[in-house]
Amino acid sequence: MTTISRRDFSRLAAIGSGALLAGTALSTALVAPAFAADQPVDTAGVPKDITAKATKKYSIATVVKVDGIAWFDRMRVGIKQFGGETGHDVWMVGPSQADAAAQVQIVETLIGQGVDAICIVPFSVEAVEPVLQKARDHGIVVISHEASNLQATDYDVEAFDNHAYGAKLMQDLGRQMGGEGGYVATVGSLTSTSQNQWIDGAVAYQKANFPKMHEVTKRIETNDDATTDYNKLKEVLTTYPDLRGILGAPMPTSAGAGRLIAERGLKGKLFFSGTGLVSVAGQYLKDGDIDYIQFWDPAIAGYAMNILAVMALTKKPIKAGLDLGLKGYESLAVADPQRPNVLDGKGWVGVTKDNMSQYNF
């Protein structure tokens, strides 16, 4: 089967994203890995009928929100490893900037190429819903991640229960803030389902457990870009100089918030809790500018999506209790009986400067 080249995909992604913004270079510098991020996924427990070299080779493309940031650089490691271990033709592609229209264009091209399966981490569920249904109408298997409300998917795999993940972030932010004061929450997009569910879970936990805390303004949309995070948080701090907390759903907020706290000398006065990677936020953790980050391994998530794609293509049963043999995905759960194709793992970890040395991505 013919597949589109990586060079062609890069050109396609640029079409939807337009010219790179002037701040992109700075953004890339902010999120560049501080040390090696190529540690392989532990696949010793993955069923051998999955990891065995394929007798039938499938073409599986993983479409991510934005290519070129540390989070999805790490996801590519797991996808490439899956291809190397199974022999399937797999690759990852995404827009050069977080851009829903660019994702749609990429999926349209994949449909035209006739790939066997598409794994996707949508920037906007609403934007990709029609084109993913088109893919399914063409017989293409769709596997999604961070998209629990997506309808046009065969299976959606989440690393955890989204509301519980957010509640844990707020539990730590409330601890740091002493249970009092104003905070602001960031999301990559106001239409990014999972990230908004994290914040929903966090706010619900705050109202139940920290009644003296409050959101100072509506959620800040940052387009999964560390420079945008920094600039928008700076604006919020100007408007609300008594701001005491930052709750970050998108990974780059950890860099934007850490930079702001460090530059303004606000250590111990302005606190952060959110999604991050050690390779992105490690220096801020080490210096004490931020205290806590939470994440799951994107490489494992990428590997898990591709496992499910092959299982769906080969008609293997996929249901609650499924063990993928990957850390955090040993017993997938179904939270909503009305949507048995949405499967949750237990794959998040919490990191401070005390245990950051255990993670090299």
C-alpha cells in the first residue's frame, strides 16, 4: 500500500498552520528537552500475539495536536518502537502549530491514501468529528486519545479518569496555597475535551474542599504553546496582582508559569500545579519556582493506541478489564456503560524535585 511521505506531511501541516509566528522559536526553546527522552517503553507484558512480527502489515498513522514539542516528541518514541517491534507501517504527524483545520487536512489526506487505521489526539473534537466519521465510512479504524466525548471513533483510550486527574492537581495546588486565594486555569483550547474535564474536576474539588479559593477569571486558552502561556499569564498577573495559583492543563504551561515565577521573584508567593514533563519543567522544579507537575508517559499512550488499532483491525475483543501489558494500562475500565468503547487506564504520576530524577523525558 502506498503511503504519503513524511516530507509531504510536513508540507501539508504547514498549509493549515500558515507561516510560523515570530514567537515560535522562543516557544521551541522553552520546551526543548533538557536531557534524553528516548527511553523505550517497557513492553515485556504486552501479549505476544501483538508484539510478534505481523503476518499482515497494516499502515497506521498517528495524528497529534502539534508536532515539534516535547510531549509529542516523546509520543513518537512509543510509536516508532511499536513499528519496530511489530513490523507494521506506523508514523506520527501533526501540524507545526496547534491548528484544528490543519488536523482535518491531514486526516483528509490519510483517507485519500487509504491507510488502515488513524490514531488521533484531537486539538478540537468538534472540528475533527465529521472527517473522522468520513474515515470510518471508508473502512478506516479510528482510535482516539484525550477525546472521551468523540463519537466518530472505534475506541478512545484515556490514561486515567479525567476528573480524578484534575482533582489531584487541585489537591496539590490547594495544599501549596494554604487553601486560600485566587487562581487561574489554562487549557490548550476551550474545545479540548480532556483538558477541560481536568479543570472541571479540579474546580469541583476546590469548591468541595477549599471554599476560600476562587478562580479570578475564565479559563485561559493558550494553544499548547509555552510562549503564549507566559504572555497570557503575565497579563493575568497584571490584572490580578494578588494572584496566588496557576492550574495548568496543557503541558507547556509548566514552562510558561515557571518562567514567570522565576523572572518576577514570586517563589513561595505564586504557586503552580499542572501537567508537565521533567524535560520541560525540571529546572523550575529543581530551583523551587514550581513545586508539582503531573503527567502520563506519552510514549506509552502512543504505543497503546497502536495496539488497539491492530486489535480492532484483527477483530480481537476490546472491552473493560482488557490488559494491554503496559504500565498504567493493565486493566482498562469503562466509566460510562453507555459508552463501552471509551476505556480508562490508571497511568498518571506526580512529580516534585524529590523524585524528578526517576524520569528522563
